[in-house]
Amino acid sequence: MNSDILSMLEEIKPEFDFNDSEDFVMDGLLDSFDIITLISMLEEKYGITIDGLDIVPENFSSLDSIANLVVKSGGKA
Amino acid sequence: MITKFRGKKITSMLGILPETVGLFDDEVNNYSFPPKQTMRLKKIMGYDRHRLAKDTSTVSDFAVYGLRYMLENKWIKKEEIGAVITVTLCPDHFVPHISNIVQDKCGLDTDVMCFDIAQGCCGFLVGLMQAFMVLDHTDKKVLLINGDVLSHKVSKKDRNDYPLIGDAATITVLENGGDDEIYYEMHTDGSRGKALIIPAGAFRMPSNPDTGVMADLGDGNFRSLDNMTMDGSEVFNFVQVEVPPMLENAFKRENMTVDDFDWFLFHQPNRFMLQKLAEKAGLPQDKLPMNLVENFGNPSGASIPMTAIYNCRDSLINSENKCCLSAFGSGLAWGVVFMNIGKLDYCDLIESDL
């Protein structure tokens, strides 16, 4: 799942190396509109609905946190 | 505040749009973000086209245009009007007020009560309460004007705000009648007010050459202190946290369910936020129109009546509709109203050359 998420992030922001960041949001790699775009892609790929209350920066800070959110929302690898 | 009103009704609704249409596709290159990245937002957020007032047009211009239309087409007679209430964030001047300008230009009697209220996203709900209270003291009709020309205050290089803003005005006619009960609830949290702010231009920070300097303040958008700025994440989280429990508690309090309503007529921030809100609150999306931003832009306080007119006109003309109205945004403020709207005398959407 992490490699699929990384591909999505690289499609959204090809100019950044996400492997070099410890916090995508704090490091400025993802802004709120990037997160919305990523949510749309995740929901489509995994057939899930991400709860609005889960759309907070800490759930988009790393590949693991995003993968955890997908699993929490019912997504399977 | 939670309260109830009885025996008040909406009898006509008119929407007034500027004829100028701004296309998202044409504006993509104004922003400092890669066009491909920006274009992804088109479907997700509902960005497509928005209505833009001319630089010289003000809210009073739209209100006068609309009221003259109503008078000429015999929707209402001047002598039937007891009060004019305007709710806006965009006054023509600090003084005189827009309602007074409308009273003059439309030749209304001097015993017509006129006042303005400064409110944004919740402007229709706040205006409704004022209209209901005025109706307790008159047998005449009350005109509620909601309008904004916020495109004048948003930077064209601000991708967060410019694509979603639309200019428009609505005029809602209210009068006494019937025995229907209206549920009314409104909340405010001023501590989060700076999430949506126009920093300069009033008395705290008067506009000057420095406040007009455009700069990237760290999010890739270019705006000045004279421009509106919104913390999108803060506003989104506020809506997701505050609005669903407010609706759920209001349904319980009134012993109602979502199935009891014909329409959920909500403020229109963007499609994504409304979809997430509908999912969280368990609202049927076929009864919750979400298409104002993609067709006209978000017209701030005029969003609820404009949504009703654009999406539900035939239903509002031909039948009684149990409506759940909800607004949320600047202030920050959020509220909900349950009321019957229907068998309207008139309901229309017109374009102006303003």
C-alpha cells in the first residue's frame, strides 16, 4: 500500500522527494488542497470514504500515517 | 441561541446575477501552481465558472435592479413594504447604509424601516431572524436583501479563494401568515474569527499603500492585506466538527429525522466540503444541492436563497416543502433553521448587466 500511496504523492507533487521528508505537511510538501486531491485519489482507488473528522494534518504526515488512515477507513492493500 | 418563531413565511424569492462569467480554465494560469495540479481541483472542489460583478458595481446596484424588477412585474407594491433589511460584507460606504440607498432609489415611503447587518456565510439565517422579529411589529412585508461582491476583495492570484467566490444578490419577501412553527438555532465562536478575514480596509487597519502590496505569505498564493484570506483547513475542520452534531441534536430536539425533510438547503463553500458534511451527517445527497460553486461561485450570505431558487424553483412554487437550512463560516458562526417554504407567489433568477 505504501508504494501505491507514494506513487499518488509523486503524481500530485512530482517536484518533491517524499522519501526525504519526515513530515509531509510540516515540511511544506503537502498543502490543504494537495490533501484534498490525495483524499479523492485514495477514495477512488480503495473504494473507501474517509471521514471528514479524519482530515487533519497528522493523518497525512507520512506514508505510514496515510496507510493507517486508509486501513481505518476500510481500505485493503 | 435556540428559539422558535410562528406564523412567518417566505412568499417570494428573487436572485440577481451579474452577466459576466469567469471560467476556471481561463484563470488557471493566474495562479503560481502548476496548471495540471490546479486542474485536478476542478472536479473535486466543483470549480468551473463563477459570476463576477463589474469593478464599479456594488450590492446596492444589484438590490435596486432586483427590487425595480419586482415592482415593475407586480411581485410587490411599494405600499406593502414595511422594512428593508440588507445583510452584506460589502457595504457601498460605511455610511449611508445599503437599505437606505435602496429605499431612496426605489422610491419607497419614508416610514419604511431600513437597516443593514454585517454578516457573511450565515447572513441568510441572521437576516431571517431579524425579519421575523420585525414582522412581530408590522402587518406589512419585509424585504430581506442578501448580497456580496466579494470578488472585489479577493486576489485574482489566490487559488484558495478566487475560484470559489461568486457575486450575487437575492431578495426574499417575508410576511406574517399561517401557523407554521419555525425552529431556529445559531452559534458563534469569535475566537476562531481570523480563519476568514479581510485584515485591512476598516478602522483597525485602514487601507494604505502598504496594505495593498501583494506578497506570497507562505502558501503559494499572492494576496495583500486588503484581500480576503481564508485558512481552508481551519474552516473545513470547524464545519466537520461543529455542524453534524448540531444537526443531529436539532433533529432529536424536534423529534424529526432526515427523512422528514424535502430539502437540505445549505451554504455553499465547495463541493468537497458539502460531500464530507453530507457523509458525516447522514444526509441524502439528492436532497442537498451542492452545485452553486460550479455554476455561479459561492455568493456568501446569498448562498441559501440562491441554492433554493436555482435548484428547487418548481418545487417551491408548486408545493409546500419542509426545509432544513444550514449555514456555517465567517465569524466563525454556524446555525440551522427548520421551516416550511412553498407555494411561493414568485421565484426567479435574473441576470443584470452590473
